[in-house]
Amino acid sequence: MKNLKQIVALNDVKCFALHGFYPEEQIIGNNFIVDLSTECTPLGFDDEISQTVNYEDLNHVILTEMNKTQKLLETVLHNIIARVIELYPFLDAINVSIKKLNPPMPGQVGCSNVTLSYHK
């Protein structure tokens, strides 16, 4: 079959992390939700893990990078994409977003959201 695209994704990965621009955010921390999606042309269909993106690897990248305190979520997103590209250089696209639940600001804000996309 021609023109197949394979998408492997993790959604709603819940993390507690110390990201934030303000020093108190890096002390108190917050809850985050990460979504990560990868896209490529299928390498084959031999029922082998080497023919696809292993979402356990994606989960490890997310948890590792979320554990490194950063001021900006944009930095975390960039680092996640860079690590995924290192593992899977054949990917055509990567989309990753981070939601910060209950960001510390006036009013009732359910979450803030930052997204970064890579396209080969």
C-alpha cells in the first residue's frame, strides 16, 4: 500500500514537576499533562518492535525531561523533541504539548498549554 502514515502517540501522561518562570513555581511545583505524537512512513510490518516507535521509549523521554526543572515549558518541549529525534531519526513529524494544570494566576484557569511541532 502506498501513502501510509504511521502514528504512535502517548496521551495524558500525568507528571508532577517543578517547571515555572517564577522561583516559587520551582519550589511548590505543579501537575502537568503531556501529549506526544510521532508520525512516519511505516518501516515494515514484520511484527517486530524494531519496525515501529516504541511508546515505552517515548514515556521514558517524557518522564526524564519533565524531571529536569526548566523556567519555560518551551524548553522542555524542545528537549523532548530533540531526544525523540535522537532515538528515531526516521520520523517525519513530532508534536508535543504540555498542559500546566491550575497555573498560578488570578481567576479560574483550568490549564495553560504550550505546543511544539517538528516536521522533517
